[in-house]
Amino acid sequence: MTPPPAAPGGPAVPTESLAIGQRSLGDPSVRFPLWPPLTEGCPVTSTESVAYPVEVDYAYDKVPADFFATAAERPRGHERWAPLLPPLHSPGLAEGGTPLVPLEDGVWIKDESRNPTWSHKDRLNRVAVGAAAGVGAAGVVVASSGNHGASAAAYAARAGLRCVVLTSAEVPPAVDAFLRGYGAVVLRVPAEARWPLLRRIAERTGYHPVSNLTPAAHTGHGFGPEGYKTLAYEMFADLGVVPRVAFVPTGYGEMLFGIWKGFAELVRLGCAERVPLLYGCEPAAGGPLAAAVRDGVPAAHVPLGPTAAYAIACPVGGYRGVVALRESHGAALLVTDDEMTAARSELARNGIWAELSAAAALAGLRRLGPQEGPVVCVSTSSGFKDLDLLTARPSETIDPDDWPAVERRLRA
Amino acid sequence: MTPPPAAPGGPAVPTESLAIGQRSLGDPSVRFPLWPPLTEGCPVTSTESVAYPVEVDYAYDKVPADFFATAAERPRGHERWAPLLPPLHSPGLAEGGTPLVPLEDGVWIKDESRNPTWSHKDRLNRVAVGAAAGVGAAGVVVASSGNHGASAAAYAARAGLRCVVLTSAEVPPAVDAFLRGYGAVVLRVPAEARWPLLRRIAERTGYHPVSNLTPAAHTGHGFGPEGYKTLAYEMFADLGVVPRVAFVPTGYGEMLFGIWKGFAELVRLGCAERVPLLYGCEPAAGGPLAAAVRDGVPAAHVPLGPTAAYAIACPVGGYRGVVALRESHGAALLVTDDEMTAARSELARNGIWAELSAAAALAGLRRLGPQEGPVVCVSTSSGFKDLDLLTARPSETIDPDDWPAVERRLRA
């Protein structure tokens, strides 16, 4: 595919990435070249029982002083923030730029359903699929039964790359159709077989993995989580200040880390005095981040009970979340399905139809009670992907000539 | 509900509407006060066989000279364009501001799935529900089995108003759940009973109707289509010029009219020299606008054959579409389901998963062949609402240890 022309509007921008290399989160003195992107965490500091991710380092001294102040003049999408992202080697879809929707005095919902595939995952996949293009891979492979897979499929399609999505056997029909809509090859396999098959496909085909490969702890893709930094940049740009507190639905903690890192860069570059207090909001049925913080370990495995918040239901965590909470002086919050259901209803009453997992952040705020603002709750995706959507009892038909029956329904 | 605080960011803006009254499209000299909004078209020029809509007139001489040049400095959502919209009496959701995604040299997709309820209908409902709040109605009532109903439900919820949605018995389960997600009362009734029941509910409850009430021709809500003008404003703001050609999926023609009127205002205010050539793209199974243009009448009834493009499958048209095509020197294009399916696949290969109706615009461009640019195709909504989504055969499960079988699937 011929790359599409650049997005219209705005003056010429610095489009070059200032990324200079990869660095271990386990020991920041352990450094690696920028290419190839490490897809299995840090090979030096990781052990059989603990896996540390890597992150990307940048030539921060070369960031223009007015970089954030002039953001609105630059084109939409990750291009706006290109100097502080890994190289964008594949075309975008104007990802990000989602609005802060006012909820109540001092509280905003960052509505991530306004992304190209209607979830926050587009911020990661623009970067991770770009890395695949950067190494000359013919395709990407991803294990996901939801937003991540669809987003990878969309960006792969746009880049002219193949995409293989390994889903569980229980993938909701709407998500299955969503994945295939972009032309991805969808392989439904038993949940426990997904990770070994992912590795096998990556090794045998050279397809670039854009989801996790490490069983000991989540390390994920070395470049991908950098894409979530743009959430912090946008909050700062839209509020004019960094929030005082931010609540974030948390599965493996990649977004939590990206948001923290974006704020930390704003502090480093002199735009903010402090990083917001960050709360990682996990389903109470699991909660590997809460367990890791409690036990003082880099990552934890936990038993995972039943929860409908499938997008953030993880039995294993990763060190990124621990770093984000430690450095922001934040905390892990466990929220129940009932609390998420109540928060989802509250969002709907305000015109935002979110999936259950997306309501974890507001559930966290409601659990803690009123906070000094500005407060931002990240709502990650739309209600279309909830498992219960298609099994719900349909609305009853009604006899249009039976006015008393109509009236009863109106009063219900 | 206490209205939420204003959206953050940006300097103080002129937030007052410059609307001065309503005017008949049948005879522009026939004028009405701004309030109450006329929900059944023009009561003076309409006859039993032809119904003419009304539109809103503004004090254009009071629009600041730098109104469009300074748009990006103002908050997101309809607030950005408030002077050229009817009064916004209820809170918004940062509607609009959708990106132009590059497709090929000189061609952009205006991705309306990036709206608060993931379709263009939010632009109308922000205005129409605001009108309901403006007249003090306790609720809104709408006949829709899709995007329009969900959008009305979202804006009603946000405004603290009740919402009743009359759907056909065949409403897709995902859409049914979507409507109820916002707390709307969903009444499933036979298709032919929807309009009489809508009128009855409006008359007996005082709920404000935000969809059509007139059987002779579509007139719709007097204020609502004004919201679509923002599509034209945004194209101009993002491209720096007005497009040369725009393709628009067309059902009742409200969006087509709104886009035309927005461009006509840009010409009137000295920002553009000409209105783009507009193509209204209808399913070939129906096509009331094509019939009206062919027969030289203000609106036509046509037989409606089978089509999966249900969001734009209308047996009756309205005068708004005829005005838009006449004044823009454009044309009505009939596109087949096969052409829309091909266009939907082309969009998906570029990372945009659209519903079949949304692909009508690109299908229109492909039917006409290459055009001098800039060309904009409006893609109205996401693939989640297509009828065939939930009946599609799911992906096959696969034995993860059977590598030859995996390989066959990868090569497929």
C-alpha cells in the first residue's frame, strides 16, 4: 500500500523521533540500542521468576521549549507528539485527541471510546505496529479477545501488514466480527494455548508480536506503552495544568505506566511541578497490581475469580504498574463488579455508554470519595464490547393501539 | 441534573446564538419566530401532498470576521460554533471535531464514528434535545432503530430528560442494548405504527419529538439539521479550504442539507468562493432523492427493495436534499449493496470499520471515478450496528498443536 499523505492542516512540525535507545526498568543503567524493539522485556535483568520490561529513552534536551504550548497547531494523531514517541513507521488514523467530558465540578471523563477503533488501545498499536513496519515484518500477531486485537488489526491493515489474532474460544460474537472486519485471521484457541502459540507463530513466520510473550510477569512490547504518554500530554494541554488526581482502569498496567511517564516528562521538561496522584483500578476478582504493591514485589500472580470486566481481568501483573504507583505516590484500588456496574450507570446517565471495564476508574473515584481537583477518570472503551450485551433480553414488543400499556411503559 | 461546568481550555468565546427566527424552505419569505421550534415543517406552505421543512436564520452581519480563523482556540463541541447554531440549552458531549483520515492522494474520509455515540447523529441531537430543553419538555420521543435513537437517548440522559425510542420489531440486539444503555424506554412496535404512536406520545405527554412527524414528505425537526453545518465548518478548518467535492450517505437528506448550508454560509461570510459539488449517495434499492430530482418535485415516495444499508433505506425523501443538490450543482447517486460492500472493505483495509450505510459515500466516489480534489467522503458510523454482525458465522476454533492447520489458516 502506498502510505497515505500526511494529515491536512497545521504548519510544518518536527516529525523526527528523539528516541535514542531502550532501557531496562529493572536497572536503568542497563541499556540497549533502539532497534530492534525488545518484545520480551529486559534480557539482562529478568530472571526465571521475574521479568522486567524495557522502556524507551529520548534526547530530552532537544525537545523544543514551546513543544507543548504549540501542540494544538500541529496535525492530529500521534504525529503531534512524534519527537517524544518511538519512530512512527506506519500510517496513523488520527488516534488520540479524545475529549475531556465534564462530569461534575472538577471531575472530567477522558472518553477513550473516541479513538479510531473506539478504545485507548489505538495509542499503543499505532506505535507497536509501527515498530513491526520498522523491522520489516510482514505481519503482526496478537493474543486478545477484545480491544487490543481489533486495534492491532486496524493498524496492521492500514500499514499493509497481515494480522493474526489469537482469541479465546469464548470471544463475544461482536468482537469476533469486529476483528474479522479489518481482515485479521482470527484463531480461536483454548485460553492456556494462546501464549505458546503466539510465540510459535512469531518465531516461525517472523510476524512481530504486539502483545505479551513472558509468563513470569507481563513485559509486553518495548515501544507500545510509550503511546499512552499522549494521554498525559492531552490532559495537560486541555486543562492547562496537570490534573491533581487521575483514575485509570488497570489490567497489565501498560496504560497506567504510560500516563505516569507522560506526566513525569512534563515535570522533567519544566511544564509541571508534580506528577498527579495515580490510582490503578483493578477488578476485585483479581488484582495483581494491588498484590504486588502489598507484597513489595515487582509483579504478582493472583487467583482470578469471576468478573464481567474481562478487558482488565488479569491473573498476572507487571512491573510497569508498580513503578507508576510508586513514583506518583498513588495506590492500587480494587473495585467490585457491583461498583463498576453502578459507575457504568452513572456514566450512561451522563451520556457516556462505556464497557464495564471502562467504568473501573469512576468506580475507584466513587470508592475513595470526593477528591481535590482537577480529577480525570479514564473511560477506556464503548459498551458495544460487553459480554452481556448480546444475551440481554430484548425489549418487549408492544401493541401500539393499547395506550394504557404504552403509558405504563412510559412511567416505568 | 445540575449542568456540568463548561469544557476546559481555550479563551472566553461568544457563546450566544445569533439565531433570529425560522424560515420556510418552501418560500423563504414565510418567516416564524425562533420559538417554539417547528417540528412538523412549514404550516403555511405545506399542502396535503407536499410538506416543506423550515430552517433557522441568523444575524450573519454579527458574525465576527475572525470566527472561522480562531475556531481552534475555542472549546470542543458545538460550543465552538454556537453563534451559528440554534441556542444550546442542554449540555453537550464534545460532539463533532472528527478527523479527516487520509485515504489516497487528495481524498479524505470524515470519520463520524468518532462522535460521542459513534455516529454523525450526535450533531443533530445536541441541537434537537437542546430545543426540547428550551421549550421545557420533560422528555423527547424519537422513532429510530439505530444511530438516531441512541444519540437522542444519550443527549436526553445528559440533559436529565426522559427519552422514548420507538423501534421496529426487527431492531438488532446490539442496538436495542445500546438504546437501553442510556436509560431510554424502548418500545418495539410494527414499523407502520411508529409515526402515529410518535405523534400520540408527543401530544399526550408533551415530550418533544426529535424525529419526523410528517407522512407526505420528511420535514423533521426545525432546529436539528442545523447541527450538521459543523461538518462543513470542520472540513474548511482542517483542509484550509473547502473541498472541491463531497460525497454524503443520504437517507432523508438532513445531513446533506446541513453540509450544504454550512458551506453556503462560508461563502456568504467571505471565507470561500464556492460551495463544493455535493453528491447524495442513496441505496439503489430505494432512492427518493434521486426520484425527486429526476421528476422535478420537492420530495418523492419510492418503492423500497431489500438492502442491508438500513440506516439510509428510506421510501420517502424531503425537500432539504433537493435544495442541497440544486444549490451545489451536485447530483443524487444510487449505489448498490455490492458497491457499498466493496467500499466497506476498502475502508476496512485502510483501518476504518464502517457500517454498510456509512460506506455509501465512498461507493459513490468509486462509481464516479477519480475526481479533482480535495475530495471528502463522509463515513457516518461504526460497523457495530450492522444487522449481519451477530448472525455471522463465528471464527472456527483450531487445535493449537496442529501446526499445519495453523499454517493453512495463516495462508488463507
